[in-house]
Amino acid sequence: MPSQQPHTRLPGRLGGLLGLWLTLLLTGAFFVAHAPEAEAATSKKKTTKKKSSKKKPKKRPAASKPERVQPLSRDVDGAWGVTSGGEILEEEVEGDAEDGEEEEGGGDAMSQLDAIEKELLAHPPDPEPAHIELPPVISDPRPIDRKPGWVKHEVIPGETVDEIAERYNVTREQVIVWNRLDKKKPKLPFPGKTVRVMTKDAPLPRERLEHVAKRGETYESVAKDYGVEVEKLQRWNKKAGKKVESKEKLVVYREQPPPEALSGTGLAARLQQIRVPTGGVSIGKPSRGRLIRGVALPDRPDLYTRRKPDEAYGSTHAIGELMAAITTFRHQTGFKRSIVIGGISRARGGRFRPHKSHQSGRDMDIRMPVTAAAEGKRHITANDIDWKATWQLMRAFIDRGQVEYIFLDYQLQARIYKVAREQGATKEQLEHWLQWPVKKPKHQIIRHVEGHKVHFHVRVRCADHEKHCVTSR
Ligand SMILES: [Zn+2]
């Protein structure tokens, strides 16, 4: 498998980033030169349209809101509805009484976004994925103890005793003894039959897939598509060296990701593997912006659950930060329960109801981690929240230095304050991070925005190379 994946070397990445940066500079120059015409052409039409679609702010009882802290913006997150897994996460009302960030002069902004989008799309992105750096793994502070147990391993075509031993982290001799194989010339049972292995590192059974070859495909291309080794693919299909015929059925055995957080060692090995496609660029403001080549949040059941995959697109930078923070959090805490990711953005960004922001691929809603007793519950309340884990997860984001804001209901910030102090955060640190118990908002990262009670909202900063990404305050 590893030989099939392109390995990103840092100098190559830097070169790529430099290229992208230059491209963006040129794009900016083009855009400045052409903006006035674009403005003149579209402003009239868009202005009229704007008026008719303008939002009427809804009134709410004042009691539902803390007195002294004014929301930063009108950001609103969607109702947390029923997921495919059957959990209802949160019901939230759209809108809040503050009039705020809804942008005026939309026509200009839209034509600007159109121009930027067109330019960025004209330049193909770096084919090398971005490699996200993670802090070095020193040791696992809380190794997850698992007792060894017997597992049945189904033999696949062409498999060897050594491969089985490696897969379960045991020795060749053990596999031989446990299965009473011939010591000199061990012969495995036929494919489909099983052997038994005593292990505490059992991966999930492999998936058996059938691939119908299309014209022009080769063993190399099929192996690459499935992330398997060519030589193994040929062994599974007993066709070493021969060509793949059109419409030929090829059997592929693919490893499955583990269902939950990995053991310390497993996760450490994976820490090096966060790679995110490049080209996902945030443009404009979170409340009036777009996403170029939105990067889909990959399916990683070992890290998180995606509530709606089609609403989980982000910039390369934001997706990388999200994956890195959760990986670090899982590793540092050993937290094994689910983390549910709600809305990020749509593939192209833009207005995404009922959210006010979430337009440019760098806003993400994350359900608060819950206690063991509440895992799987349909409705969760503040009592179900695992505050320590919530704080540790927020801290994993903050420590990466790429978070602009975290939105969290002011009253709940008191809970975070308490647990953060218990976890060793100083009062000085918390003054920078939390509004509570400060009476007025200053520049704190964690700030009150209505409706963030069982989920929090992370806004990732603009990346250095995102020249058209706008920080709204
Ligand atoms: Zn949100």
C-alpha cells in the first residue's frame, strides 16, 4: 500500500505553495484591473434584487439572551435534525434579534466573487495533496489497554504466513503453532477458510470488492485507485504479468478503517497520514463568500461522524485543521466516543440556509462530545455534555493557532472556564480565550453567539495563500 501513495516531501510542497501564491498574486492583479467594469455592469440589477430578498430580523424574548454580552455577528446554525444514525442533535431557532452582518452592496461583492472564482478555477491546483503537520508523538499518555483474544482470519488468495503474522502483529512461528501448520513448509488452508490468531491488534476483516475493468485500465491503475499493491492485486487474481481485459472482473481486498479511535500505537502511525487535496480556497467573507474547489471532509469513522456529507465541504486549510485537531485530541485524551461534525459548507460555498455564515468553507459546527451515559442519545442537553472532553477538543483547535473564533453560548462558557482551570489553564490564558467572566467581549477566541448550546462552531483563519479570503472583523 505505501508504495502506491505519493509521498509529499516538504520542499516540493513549498514549491507548490509558492506557485499557488504567485498565481494568486497575478489573479489579484487581474481582478483589480477589471473590477470597475464588472461593478458597473451588475450593480443595478443586483441592488434591486437585494432589496426584495432582504431578511426581516425576528424578535425574540430578551430573557433568552445574556444581558451584557452582545453577539459578535448574526451567525446562526441550522437545526440539528435527525441523522441517518437516528440521533437528533439539536433543535435551534433561526435568526436572532441583533441586526448585523447581512452584507449590503451585494451586487459588487457578488461580481467580485465571480471574477475571483473564475480566475482561480482557470489555474489547476497542485496535484500533490497538502501534508498537515502534527506535533510529534512523544508517547501515549493514556495507552488504551486491550487484552489479547482469539480472532479468526479468513485466508485470501495468494496470502502468506508472514503476511498474516504482520497483519496481527504476531510472529510467523505463533501462526504456525496455533494452526498446527507444517513447521518447515507451512501451507495455509484454501482461500475462504480461516486460521486463528491470538492478538490485541485485530484490524477489521478486509472488504472483498469486485472491480469490473474498463477499457485502458491496467493492474497499476486499478491498484492505485484502490490503494493496494499491484503485486498483491495480481496474486489475488492469479494473473501476474498479464494484461487486464476490458470488462474483466478483478477481486480487490481492501482494509477497512477501524470503527473508533485507534489504540495509541495505531493512531501514532496514522498521525503522519493527514493529507488533504489542495485547491480548496476560501474567498470573501464567511457571511458572503464562496468556496473554490471545495474539499469534501473525508469519511474517517475513526475520527468523527459526518452528519451530512454533502454539507461538509471546506477549504484545504480548514479541512486539514479540522482533521489535525481531532486526531490530536483523540491521541492526547484517548477519547473514544463519537464526535459529530455538522454543517461546514456546500461544495461551492455560498448561502447555505439556515446558516448566516458557513459560506466560504472555513466555518464548522461540531457537536459537543457527550458522556458515556449519553452516547447514542437522540436529544442531548447540557447535562449530557462531557465538558472536560469539550474543552480538550477546543484546546486542540486553539493550540494549532489557526482558529479565528469559537462560538459558544455565554452561559455555558462558565462550565468551560471551570473545567479548563481544573485542566491547568491559567487565569491569564483564559482571559484571552473566553469572554466569561469578563463582562465585555474583547478579542477572545471563544465568544458568545446565540444558539451554540450543544454544539460549538469553529471558524478557521484564512490561510496565508488565500489572498481573497476576508476576515470579517
Ligand atoms: Zn455554525
